[in-house]
Amino acid sequence: MNPTRRTFLQAGALGVAVVSQTLSAQPLLHFPSAELMPKGRQRRVVIVGGGWGGLTAARHLREQSPDLEVVLLERNPIFWSCPLSNKWLIDVIDTQFLVHSYMIPARRHGYTFIQTEVSDIDRARRRVHTAQGYIDYDWLVVSAGIRYGFEAWFGNDQQAADYTRTTYPTAYIPSAEHAAVKQKIRDFKGGTFVMTLPPPPHRCPPSPYERACLMAWYFKANKIPAKIVILDPKPIVAPITAGYNLAFKELYADIITHVPKATIKEVDPFNKVVKTAAGDFKFDDALLMTPHQAADLVWKAGLIGKTPQGTPTGWADVHPLFYNVKDDPQVFVIGDSVGAVSPHFGHYPKSGHVANKEGRAVAQYISQQARGQALTHVMIDNLCYMLVNNTPREAISVQFDYKLGADGLLQQTQIDDNQRRPELWQEDLRWVEWMYQDFLKA
């Protein structure tokens, strides 16, 4: 059963150009040169990245193709969920709700988990290079997430990028950044807190609007004299326009100011000022969210698409229905790195739900390829819940449904649920438990 909203109701450019030059100019780091895991008789699927998509693909590949060897490579020692992490920032949920073992699902489902840093992908030799040696593959699934596009703000000024990353972290990538952002919220004594929103498409969850609401609730509950200024490059709050606007107005009118059309012109992290098309804004503290792009490994593997003008799109160029590379059909990209899939709406939402559905779909596609069968398209969907109030706990939600139109292209239907209420928070908890059961526990 797919965990759609209906199920739960029934159940109760500059930066792109610079980064392409930077990554392509880097030397290939193939150290050490020893083979990490010699191949046996079984054909092998290597999955790079142990997020929602990679874990899902590993589990379902083992179920659908037990004759294939499945190896999951991930640099982090434990799984950390970005979905629901905003709630963790203000202690709505505890750490154990987000953090899970990689070894337990690997043993349960019979795939191999290796904690290591992946340094490069050599598609010509069908080889992945890691900090512990190289590993060869027959099929490759890249589920590596995103990178921060600091180049769009700072060009080649690495000092400014590093200072911004450490001083104004955004916690969009599972890492110690989450703890840093949580501590930043705890330590804030008052003043202006600026949030620069990444232009679409960007990873969500964590939703930046939800984060602003929960931070505002925390500041209000703790009587901290704070003003949160959301610098949004979009002309309106979207998605869930009415739901967020009502939350801003009815719950946090004295704290949150949403500034539309605030396209970034210049960021000065040292002097604490952001210059935008909507004006200049000084701040006492900030979450400086850069533009997002496909993960570094997607660039290194030569998987980034190009615009009609020949410039990099910043996202993987894959088949819009099957997610495999057009000139390398046994290499798949899933999750947040995926590029535009339809001229009608552009990108799928870069969410954990979508990554899970793409992971399940790619497990089927690889299994069909392994059996010499034609690929049968699996239609996915998306579902996201956002907590906007903590007393009482009230959420809003958005659902995206997809179908193939008469023109053979994907079409999207968006369903906003703008009425915040406790029932949606309960649905959120049931949704994430279903997801965890699918790729971590069952």
C-alpha cells in the first residue's frame, strides 16, 4: 500500500558554471589502489549514498533479485533523517527518532553496508573509488543528495564559503550541522534572525517555512525578542501558500516577516549583511541557505545535464521515467540529484518521500534488466507534512500526484491542505513510521 494522504485519511547559473569548472578540474583521487571487495560470481549492484533513496533501493533489490549482490556505500556511520529534523530542533521529537543503524537493516535484508568516503566514479571501467579502495559494479545507483552552491554567492572565495558554512549552517545535509543549528537557536538572545531561502528546486524537507514557524514558536514561548526575516527569491510563499501565510499572520505576525522577490545580489557574512533585489538586510544571526545543486559525485561522474545554451543545469540528466543515464542505461540516479523530468512542471519535489518511491522503482528496473525484460514504468507520488505550531501541535500538508498525459509527458497535480490541525501531525507520525518500516525495519 502506498502511504498517500488518502491512505492516512482512511487509516485515521553563475554558481553552476563555476562549480562545473571546479569539479572537472580536480584530480581523480584513486587512493588506495587496492580492491575493496573482489567480485564473485554474482552480478553486483553498488549503491552510493545511504539516505532514504539508497536504503530503499538496497532493501527492495534484495527482495526482488536475491541472485544479485547489493553493496551500499555511505560515508556516515549512522543514518540521520532530514525529514522531521525541523521538529528535532525544538525537541518535538528526540534524537532516537531520527537516528538509526545502517548495520541492522543490512543484516536483515542481506546486503553489504560499507562505511567509506566515495572519491570518484569511473563509468568507463564501471568502478567506484573509495577511501578504502575501489569496487567494481554491473549496475550503479547514485543516491548522493545535494551540495551547497556557495559559488553562486562567493565565486572562488573559499574563505567566505568556509566561514559561512561554519558560522551560519543550514542543516540541509545530514551531519553535525543539525546540532550546530539547534545550538544556534538555543543561544539566540534576541534581534534580527535572517533566513535566506534557496531558489527552487531545492531539498525539502526540511521545509524552510516550517523551520521559520518552529523557530518563531520557540522564540515566542521563551520570550526571546526576536524578528525572523525570510528572504525568499520566489514571488509568493509556495507550496502551501495559504497555509503558511495564515500561520505567519495568525501565529507569528509579531515575529516573522516574509520578503518576496528577494533574489540574492551579495552576501557579506563577515559584516552580517545580505543584499537582495528587495533591499539590504542586516542581521544579528542567520541561516544562510545557498542554492542547491546535485551532489559533487554526480558532477564528477559526468552526469550533469546541460541547457540548450550548453551550460550545466546543476542536476543529473536522466530518463524522466526510469532515472537511468541515457548513454549508460545501467547507471541510475535517484533522490535529490535528479534533474527536471517534465517541461510541464520541471523537477519532482526533492523530498524523502520521492527518494523512497524512486528507490523502490529503480529496484524493479534493475531487476527487470537483470532478467532481460523491458522496463515497466512505476508512477510515483509525493507527500509532505509541515508542523507550524507546537502548542497545540498543528500541521499542514501537500500532496503531489503524477500521471502521463496524452502528450506522453508527466503531469503534476498539487493538493494543498492549508487548514492546520492536530490530526495532520498524527498523520505525519504514521507516515514516517510507514516509511521507516519500508527501508529500515521491516
